[in-house]
Amino acid sequence: MPKPMTPDAIRTAPKVLLHDHLDGGLRPQTVIDLARESGYQDLPSTDADELATWFRDAADSGSLELYLETFAHTCGVMQDEAALIRVAAECAEDLAADGVVYAEVRYAPELFQERGLSLDRVVTAVQEGFRQGEARAAEAGHRIRIGTLLCAMRQNARSLEIAELAVRYRDAGVVGFDIAGPEAGYPPTRNLDAFEYLRQQNAHFTIHAGEAFGLPSIWEAIQHCGAERLGHGVRITDDIKVSDDGSVQLGRLANYVRDRRIPLEMCPTSNLQTGAAPSIAEHPIGLLTRLRFRVTVNTDNRLMSHCTMTSEFAALVEAFGYDWADLQWFTVNAMKSAFIGFDERLALINDVIKPGYAALMA
């Protein structure tokens, strides 16, 4: 008999995470510790439980712009190498303890230069932290592989510089590039020079698109910039018509995204907070999964959204009645879409993910 789909059982299932922000996943106590050590005095609370609640409530604004303001505090305490190493190590440990076997964690190096760190020192510190965290997780019996995505902030003018940084460190654990920040008013095409450079270098990249802005953002990301994956992409449903009789008609962009198997990095709880969906049960992930888009499930910002991969999966199970086969489908989708090499992806699917779910379904 399959194991009951309780949170404890889901936590043991092997998971793959493609969309998780380093500065959105700190432990509340770590934020407090780092603030004290660095002299940062703007925290709304120095009690860990109260601070965790503040982050969640502040993020529950229904606005992407207001949601992004919460990062002033996490970035504010991540301005030296020791802090970056600690945050990255704890990130790897926390994800591994949640059953994540492969994760791509992203961050914007330009946000951590307020105290004079060079971009290269930011990257080497984060990579050192991930390696330490992977080692500590392995000692605790949880194996995880972390790949890093470097983000450029779309409202700034440093995309090419960050793209060059990502290529410079692609043999040191950086597996790809992304642009993040507010979508409205900052279309992906503002960063065309970076994407052209990445394509010339045979480098991987994803683009935040179709979260706070609609189909034009998705269309530009794919057709002008050449995005391999879409960060969020929930607004692709604007190009899908569901009739009263239940029949579904896909527009040309939606058909293209599905036919080309362009991965959607969907973050259900985060999307509720930024107003992209009214509830988990009404989240576009249900329709997109039914239509067999390349859907993946992600956390986005574990601190702000007060979530884990386990809680995201559990919420989908409750809302849509998904079973272990569905969770395996999401996981294999994500692993197929990862920016590491084919051999590594195949080994994780065949040697870790499928055996792990087989044991749960037996």
C-alpha cells in the first residue's frame, strides 16, 4: 500500500527545487544574529518568532513591489563574507533536511556590495557556504547538490556585467543566470546584450516573467531573449480560454510554451502573496498541470512565504488531490529542466528520484 501523504512522509520524498532566492530564505534567528554582529539596527523585531511573523505578514501585501521591500532587511545583514558563507551553508542544510536532493539557489551579487565587497568575493563566499552546507548535510545523512544562479536586477544597468560573472564562475558551481526585480516598466528586452552574450557563451539562463506582468513579458522573455525557463510564468493562463463546458483552447503563445516544453518555475504560496493567484485551489498550477505544461513546484522565498518544498507539495495535495505519482512528475520535470549536465540529471532521476518515489508508492 502507498504511504499516506502526510507532511512527514512528503518530507522524505526526494525533491528538486529550481526557484529559491538565497536572500529570501534566511532563518529568523540568523537575521537577528547577523544584524547584531554587523550593527544593522532597522529590524522590526529581535525576537525570532515575532520576526518570522513580521516577514510573512509584510509579504502578504498582494503587491510584488511591496513584497520586494522585505528584502531590505535580509540583504542589509548579508554585506560581509562571513555572513554570506553562513547564510549559504544554512540554506543547503535546511533544503537537504526538507528532502531536497538538487536545488538551484539564486541571488543578485550586486545587492551585497554596500560594504565594499567585490562581485567576485561575493560569489566565492556564497560558493564556499554552499560547499560547507552540502558537507554538513551529508554528515547528517542528507545528500544535496546545489547549483547557483546569479541574478541581475532588471531595474539597474548591470546585466551584462553579471552575465559575464556567471560565465566566469560556471566551472565553480554557478550553473546559470537570471534577471529579477519589478517586472512592470522593466521588460526583459532592456537586457538583450546580456542574453546575447550568454547565448554566445553557451550559458544557461532563466527569466522572471509572467508574474506581476502579463503575456508581453513572457513573449519577450522567450522570443526576444531566448529564455530556457520562465520564472513563475503564471500569467500564461491569460492565453488559455476555458469554456463553461470545460473545454480548453490554447492561444498561440500558450501552445508554443507547452509544445516546446518550456519549464514553468511555479511558486504557489508566493504567488498568493503577490496577488498572482487568489488561493492555492484557484492557482493556475492546477490547470497547467492538467494540460501537461512543463510545470515545476518551487518555494521562491522560504522566509517571506513561510514555506518549504514539503509545505508547497502538501498544499497542492490538499487542493488538487495529487498522489505520489503526481509529485514524482513535478520532481522529474524539475530535474529534466535543471541547468546541470545531462549525465548528472539522468543519474539523479534514475538513482535517487525514481527509487525514492517507488518506495513511497509500494
